[in-house]
Amino acid sequence: MFELLTSSRKTARQRILEVACDLFYHKGIRSVGVDTIVEKSGVGKATLYRHFPTKDDLIAAYLEEWEKHDWTQFDEKIAKYEGSPKEQLLAFIDTITNTMKDPGYRGCAFLNALAEFPEESHCVKRLTVEYNCSLRLRLNRLTQQAGAQDENLTDQLMLVITGALSLAHALGSAGPASQLKALATHLIDLQVA
């Protein structure tokens, strides 16, 4: 779905992480073994373990990389509407909508990972909570700048975004998830002048 670097000279760590990101996202974390990552990345097992001592370390790096990717996309999209918070909110929603339309879309990486690792003590739980808190914080900042009077709009948008992200993989982006933009716009229009 994304590449870490466009350069042809990637470090062993970058190759490992890029392969792990692709495989974890498209095949599932539990179904991908370290041997497969070693084989596809072209590095030795010792090199993988030097950079990622445990599979959990690699999982954490995968989710951190996904988060960086998402924020870069969001920031680039909303920067085009600097000075217009309502348009930034709509651009934020557009970014999510476009992500769901990607032919390789397999759901939200964080929700998928959490489904595989629901344990409270696992790093996936912590990283998923952190990601969603960051998403909520960003949305709240935009809704407040746009003129929303309270956090209800933020929470409503979180619900419709999460629902759309979940349904797009299950039912396709042309199904209920296709209503994300219309529903989000309606909610924004109700609370923002």
C-alpha cells in the first residue's frame, strides 16, 4: 500500500520493515512468519533480529510506520486548505474515502492488528489506543477551529470514520462505506457555520 523509501538504496532495516508492512497488512500478522520476511527481504535472520529482537518489535515498527504514513497523507491533504478549517475537515474525510477506494485496501491496519492481538498487555493495544487518541485529537482541533461548540462533532466523526473503515473491507467501498463523505458533511454542516 505504501513504500518507506523511493530510493533504490534501502538499508536492511528498511527492506525488512517494508516487506513486513506489506505482508502484515495483506496477509495478517499472525499468518506471516519471520522466515517469510527474511526470505522476501533478502536479509539473514540474524540481521532481522539485530534490528527487531522480537516479532513484537517488528509489529510495533509496522504500526508506527503506518501511523507516520497516515499523518503524512492527512497533513499534505489539509495543508492545501490552510486558513479554512471546515475545508480541512472535508479534506481529512476525503483522504479516508480515497484510502478505502484503493484496490489493495484491506481495512484499517490498526483495527486489523487489534483483532489479531486483543490482549490488554500487547503492544498492539497500546499503539491502537495511541493512534485513535491522536486521530481524535486532530479531528477535535479541526472541529474546534471550524467553530464546533463542543466535542460531539469529533466523536460523531470518529464513529462514522471507524464504521466506514470497518465496512469498506467487508462490503467494499461502494457499499455503506461510500456514505462516509455524505454523512460526515451532513454532521459538519449541522454544527459548523
